[in-house]
Amino acid sequence: MGTIEKLHAHLFAIDQRWLDHAKFASTYLLAGDRVALFDTGPTTVIEHVLDAVREIGYEPEEIDCLIFSHIHVDHAGAAGSLCRRYPRLRALAHERGVPHLANPSKLVESMRRVFGENAERWYGAVEPVPEAQLAALADGDVIDLGRGVRLRVVHTPGHAVHHLSLFEEKSGALLAGEALGVYFPEAEVHFPSTPPPEFDLVRAVGSIEKLAALKPEQVLYAHFGPVPSAETSLRAAREVLVDWGRIVHHALQGQGDIAHVSEKLSEAALKRIAHLSDRPELYDRYKALVEYRSRYTCGPGYVRYFKQGGSVL
């Protein structure tokens, strides 16, 4: 996949090229009579995403709305900057995420706490969205873009309590955000995405089962892109989410600290990319991603969940 992949006449995938990394984060453009972007990414990718919008054939001024799977800065960090640049834009998110787009101070605080001195360099400034440009979404809502392009809102908590996915009825495409975790296309493997403080294993599995019941024709990940088989992806996402929960739960019965948990998750993850060992450059790239996720998202999220009394499945 290059920067842009045309999935359907009305649906395009854009590689955000975050920090110039290919195949890491996706934005999706949907077009009927109106144009929408799903998950714009952080401020640091704005110009690249807008250039892609122009290449597809639209001017940024033509975009009607920004829809967010959730309000973590790697998905919605650009919301305020874009809305201030283009006053006709509307920013749509789950009703529990909207207040944080209006006042992102807690998002910024969390970003700095987790990523330290790298926070601004990686994600850029996080500006508030003017309240007049905000709209809340709830489970079952339908966003009608015209010309038969209808987006059904599906509340999918687990990764975050305010996480939502979109089911695009015309093509049967499921825009999953991080409800299914992440998918590394070159490695052809699925990994959980379980960040603190809101990760909930039981809810996350319930959300996957809810999405599977839609029987999507296609699954589109935020990290990263379309997958070859919707059915396989839904099954694999559930399996690895539960398996890693068991690994962490077992690790906590032993040494029990986050470093030990991260080590055990890294071991499990490296086994899943072992087939890349004869391609050193690719292996090293995904090894770095594995270590990043074990340290910043997967390990801490599972640990907090279990220490607050969460159950293993």
C-alpha cells in the first residue's frame, strides 16, 4: 500500500506516515455528497493527510466532518488544529469523549506522563476544538453522507470506554479503530492494544463479539489498514487479546512488576514475528514496535486492569 489506497469508489485509506513510518497508522476518507475523515491522527501528520486528501480529489475546505474512533492523541490530536483552520468542520466523537476534545488538558497531561520528553515531538500540540464545532455520537446513530454512504455507529468499549467503530453499510466495511487491537500487515500478525487507564478485557472481548455479529465484508484497522480476511481477523483479535491476558495474569502471580510483565509480553510477541527472522530489517522494525507496545500500552493496561480486580478469561 502506498500513501493512498482506493478501497471502494467512496472509501480511501491514507497512510499517515507518522514520524515517516509507513504502515503504522491509517486515516480513512469516506465520500458521498459530503466528505468525512475517520481518525485524522496527531497534529504532526496534518500536512501529509491533507496532501493525500487533495490527491484523492478533494480540497480540505470540502471536508464536512471529522469522526474519531476515540480521543487518544494518536487518533484525534489534530482535531482542534483542523477545526480552527477550517471553521465549517464538525468533530464527532462518542459522547464520553467530546468533553476532552473541548478541553484536552487531561489528554495532554496523560500524553506527557506516558511519553515524557518525546510527547510533543511525536504528537505535536493538542488544541481544543471550539464547542460549536463538536457533536456527540452514541451507539446506533447513523451518519448519512449521501449517495448511499451510511455509517452506523457501534459503541465498542474495551480499549477505551469512549471507543466507537463505524460499519459502512454500502460496502460492508468495518472501520474498527483499535477495537480489534492492531494488525501489522507485513508481518501478518495481530496484537492487542490495551492502554491504561481504561482498558477492560471483558468489555474488549464483548466489543469484538459485537462487531463479529455484524458479519463485515472487510475490516479496516487504525493500525494498520485493511486485512485480508474479516473473519480471520475478528477471530485472531479475540484469541490474542485473551491469551495475553492470561500471560499477564500469570506473570502477576510471580514477580509481579511491570518490567516482568513487559518482558513476558515481549517474549510472546517476538514468537509471533519469528517468521521474519530471515528479513533482518523488517524483523528489527517490528521488534521495536513490539517493545514500544509492551512498555507503553499492553503491559501497563493489563496490569492496571487486573490490579483493579478485573477477571481473566
